[in-house]
Amino acid sequence: MTIFIFLLAGLAEIGGGYLIWLWLREGKPLYFGLSGAIALALYGVIATFQSFPSFGRVYAAYGGVFIILSVLWGWGIDKQTPDKYDWIGAGICLIGVAVMLLPSRQ
């Protein structure tokens, strides 16, 4: 369930940001921006469903997950093929997320 919530929140955050980007940077209609704003608001709600007790830690972990999802979004949606440095950076972020979330703490 944790991974599902990370992915759902990531899609809302990245998708919302992308829709606003299209509206402001590429001249798409206003409803792109409004849809993006709604998606970003949903991201804020979805993220609260995580079971981790620490706001700072879970949001830091979201940052790492979102970096990976952003690379995949750019590849799949923007058709920008990631290079080896994109993949290395995403891998480093994934390791960072694992270090932050996987150890049991008291």
C-alpha cells in the first residue's frame, strides 16, 4: 500500500505540475492550469495517507520517489530519453529513499 500511495501521489504532483507547465509555458487553455491546480491539491491530500509518523521524513522520501517518476514521465510523456546520468542520479535517489524509510527506528 505504501508504494501505491507514493505512486498515486507522484502522478498527482508531477501531472499537476505538467498541466500548469503546459498552460503557462506552452499556451494551453486555462482548464489545463485549473486541472493542474486540482491535481496538486489532491497530491497534498493523498500524501497524508502514508503510515509513516514523521512528516519531514516521508516528504523527503517523496522527493526521491518523485525524481525517479519525473525521469520516467519525461521519457514516456515528453519523449526525452534519459541518459546514463539520469539513471545514475535516479538510482542514487532510490538508495537514499531506502536508507531513510527501511530501517526500523524507535
